[in-house]
Amino acid sequence: MKDSNIDTYIATFKKLLKAVGYDEKEQGTLKMFKVGLPGRLNVHIINQSLTLPTNLEGWIKAACQQQLKYLQTKEFT
């Protein structure tokens, strides 16, 4: 993920999945998505979630929420 742009990362990731013929539910897809995120974003998702997302769409939703919190916090610090 470059320049804190989660939307571009998600769109590019999904486009590349399609290009190589992967399905979002394939084993390893979630892991590949997580590897592309900044480590601190993954840690925030793990620490802030009551239950960890177990699929790609759940992790995408959690990543977007945490990134939004980060960007809003950054405005005031």
C-alpha cells in the first residue's frame, strides 16, 4: 500500500487477482492481501477487532475502518 491510499490498494489487489485468475475465496488470498498492508495497520485491525475477520471482504472492511480512523486522528496530531 503506497501513500496511505487504501482504496487504490484494494482496487489494484482485486484487479490483479482477476488478472491471474484467482478467486477472492482461494486459500492464500487473504494472506497476500495482509502482506501488502503496512504492518501497523494489520496490528491495529488485530487489536481493535472484537472478532478477527476470517475472509478477504471482512479484512478489507476492517482495513478501511482502521485507515479512516488513522487519517482522522492524523488531522489533529
